[in-house]
Amino acid sequence: MKKKKISILFVCLGNICRSPSAETIMRKLVSDSGLSEQIEIDSAGTMGYHEGELPDSRMRMHGARRGYSLDSRSRPVCMDDFYEFDYILGMDDRNVADLKRKAPDATTLRKIHRMTDFSKNQLHDHVPDPYYGGASSFELVLDILEDACKGLLEEIETRL
Ligand code: 4NP
């Protein structure tokens, strides 16, 4: 029997801090659960300003300290994403609003959620933009994402 596949797109503003971190954290969780064949993961930004760039060096450094290798390349969200992905997850209200504005129809609109809707223990209602912040901002991003990715995986496992 063909196994069911579910795809997830993580989205932030620049696709160089939050969403590449979510992508890498989720990839590790999925791999550790033996579900890499069934769950596809990618990330993108609502703006294309950093297209082609590796994640921000500060984000890479904080990620590396927790064992994550952040090596995706920034790309902007495109129209195909709305059709191809099952879950489209924005990091904050601005990301979610931008995604909803770009969504081509009601079916794709329903795929859009806030990342923190899947939080288990963290009480933050969004993943704050760390770009103009200090070290603690980058650590907070990782704390929130590690927690929400666990919740997301639990939800997805019920649908496989
Ligand atoms: P991200 O962070 O959306 O988490 O990738 C940012 C990256 C770049 C900028 C803002 C936020 N920027 O203004 O260039």
C-alpha cells in the first residue's frame, strides 16, 4: 500500500532566521521518528530580499550550539507553494496576514496557521523576529520552535 505523505512549509519574513530553524528542527524530529519518507519539509520567506542566502550567521551559531546545521538557502514564497503544501505555517501575525493575502482560494487559505498554534509548553503566541535582537532573541526562537515542532509532529502523526 502506498504510504500517505504530508508536506509542511515554514514561513517567516526573510527566510534566514526563524523558518530555516523550524525547517531544520522539524527535519531532525521527523528523522528521529523514522518518518522522513512520509513528511516533506521546506521553508520560505514572505519577502525575497535575502534570496539565495544561507541563514543569518547568528542564527546558524545558536542553532549549531544545539546540534542543528542550518544550511538551507533563502527563497520567497511562490504561488505553487499554496497548492503543493498541506501545512503553511507563519511565525507571527504579519507572516500569517501576508500569506492569507497571497492565498489563491479558500482551500489553500485553510492550510495557513500560526506556528505557535502547535505549542505544547511555551506560552508565546508568536515566534518573535530576532533580527534586531541579541543572543537571547535567537535562543527564544529555538526554544519556541523546538516546543511547537513537537506539537506539530504529534498532530501530523494522527493524520498519517
Ligand atoms: P526572519 O528574520 O524573518 O526570521 O528570517 C528576518 C530576516 C531579515 C529581516 C527581518 C527579519 N530583514 O529586515 O532583512
